[in-house]
Amino acid sequence: MIKYKIKLILALTFFTLLYGCNESECAYDEGEQSCEPLGPNTERTGFTVVTCYASTPTGDVGVIYNTQNNSSAPKGDDWGNPSTGTAVSALHPTNWKANEIGQVFGIAIDKDENVYLSTYDYYNNLHINISSTSTANARIYKCMPPLYTAVLLTNFPSTSATHNEIGNIAYDKLNDQLFATNLDDGKIYRINTTSGVVIDSYDPWSADTGGIGDGIVAQDERVWAIGVNYESNTSKLYFPRVTGTTRSMYSLTLTSVGGFPSTGSEVVEFSNVPGIQDKISDIAFSSDTNKILISERNNPHKAIVMSYTRSGSAWSFDKQFFVGGFHGPSINGGNSAGGVDFAYKERNGNIDAGCDEFFWSTVNFADALNVGDATGSKVYGIQGIDFNGNNATNYTPASGANSNTDLFIDLNGTYSTIDKNGVGDVEVFDADMCFCLTN
């Protein structure tokens, strides 16, 4: 780990001298802040990974889209539809199948473009696992370029017979390590990305001894989403807690070598998080470390996506976004499928011309203008939304919801409600030239 940090410091110095930090590469030089790019962009910077439920044993549980050149993507249409003439290209790794790796939700991507997938069976709010090749619970797979074939990295302790498994996973850039939340025992695990060895674990709040009832800890002890932010050159681990109507975001400040602090070190970053679902399933941080996206999952038409912004050490609520097109009393724009991640606006071939200017959200029932039937497209997949906000008022079927501004990709081109609750998480390959470590 020490050798890795020395290499990181040398790399930061080299790339700062080589590339500098102009507005087109890193638009975060404000006041006394300075931008130190983490490194060069990778071959797949701006690509997008999405997970989904497979209803058959040989069905796909994920896909990788080449969403780099998004300036040419059709607004208000299904970018994945070949009839547009500009259909996004997609990679379907050969063993990302339910009968080979099981159902998956969580996604993380490391500095070497490896993709990590974590098993999960809460699609459709049912306990379903149709994997025929393994009975192990709580698995994480590592998928290496260029083919991204999934290989078992590790599996966690679990008492569950119903495979409640992993809430989500996150990668720590500064310390080259993986974090995962275990729904069975309520703990957060720290994992070596090469060996898969579980380095150690952290049990927030009350001590847990394992799953109860159907193999999942009590609601007050469940950790779903997990994310890493970098504040004052230190990794901070963020995770939400939902206890009845109380919804808060907690954090742990990791040690100088990326380890967990002592038991009881979790602190509340902010409280009164909007929404009503018991699953806050994904969080994502911007490259400038000052913005966070939060996504719910459960009821397909009452789950929301929101943002907070940070000034110094204080976070404040920013806005709720309009996700999807289904509307009705108190559910306007609440069609989140539970995944969210920042992305980059491409201009004239520069794939990181707009750092974190928009984001991808997984979505249930997004009505775009030009696809599907006369009553709307019924897109189930991902929606690209401007971070500055989109239409938060009721849409009309004649014009679609945000059809002139937002991007849409349906995962299978069927535009059918049969896909409801079948969309999972989303993760974007980072643009390291956007990444600032000094805030």
C-alpha cells in the first residue's frame, strides 16, 4: 500500500506538469483550490455498465455501453434502438448470465478498468436466485478487460438460505481497495482487489451476529449503498441508515493507510434525507468531491433521485430530479430503479469536456418522445440527466417527459412493463483528468 501511494504521488506530480489543469480538462480551479488530476483518462473513460434482472437462466445480468460520444446521442429517443441510426454499441460479456454468476446488482470499477459485480436477489421484491452453478452467498466477481469475463473474487459469510447477499460495492482510488455491504450481518467489508482477501470489516451502530428470520439483519442495521469521497486528501466512506421515518447519511474517515477507524467512529454527515423507501441503494460522488447523488429503490413509481452539495464540511440539499415519465399524486418523477452515477459531456470528441455535467440513473417507465407505442415508450433502462436539473413538473404523453433534453437507453428494446423492477445499478468509467484530490 505504501508503494502504491508513492507511485500515486509521483504520478500526480508528473501529470500535473505534463497536462496542467485548464478549464477544458478540469473545471474546478476556484478560489484557492487547485486541481491535481489523478492521471490520464483510460481507453474506456465514459463507458457505462448497467446490471439487470434475468428472468431465465441464460439471460444477461449486465451490459457495457460505449457512451463516450454522447453529443451525438438522440435526445428523447432510445439510444440503443438501431432505427435511430446512431445506436450505442454494447458489449455483452459471455458469462454475465444468471446460471453462471447469479443475479447481480452492485457495480464498481477500479483504476485498471476492471469491473466488479456483486450478487443480489431483491429484484421484483422477491427472493429469487436461479444460479445453477454455485450455492455460495454474497459473491463478488472481478471482470477484466477486454472481454470482461466474470471470475469469482470473494464471497462473504452468510446464514441466509434466501441469498439476501450484498447491498452494494464501492472502489477506493487512493488505497486501491474495495468495500461491500453485507445484508446478512449488517457489516461493511474491506477487500483486496487482487487476491479477494477480506482485510477486515466494520460493524456500524449496534453489534450484529448474523441474519434474522429470512437471513437479513433488522432494518435499523441494514447498510445498502456505499460510496467513497476524498476530502482533505483522505478517503471517507459514506453509507445511509433508514430507521422508520429517520433517514441519515453517515461517514467513516479511513486511516492514513485506508483502514477502518475504531468501532463507534461513524458520524452523521446529514439527516432528514428526502424519500420514503427503505432502500437507499446507491450513492455517487462528483469528481470535484463536492456533490453527491443519492438513489432509492423499491416501489418502482415512488423512488427518487436527489443531490446534495458540500461547502467545507457541511452538506446541504440541492434538488430532486425527474426520473422516468410515470406521474400521479405525489410520485412525479419518482421512477428510480436504484442506480446512479456521474458522467461526462463529450464535445467535439473531447470525452471529458464537461466534468460531471450530467449523470446516468437507472429508471422504470421513462416516457421518451419517439419510441414505443402511441402512449409512450415505456423505457426500462438508464436515463441521462443534466446535473443542473430537468423537468420536475407533470409530463404530457403528447410531448414526453424531458424528451428534448434527456438521454435514454432501454436495456432490451421491448418497451414493456414486464421489465418493471428488473433494472439494477449503473456505473461509469471515470475520467481521471477530471478528478481532484485537494478539496
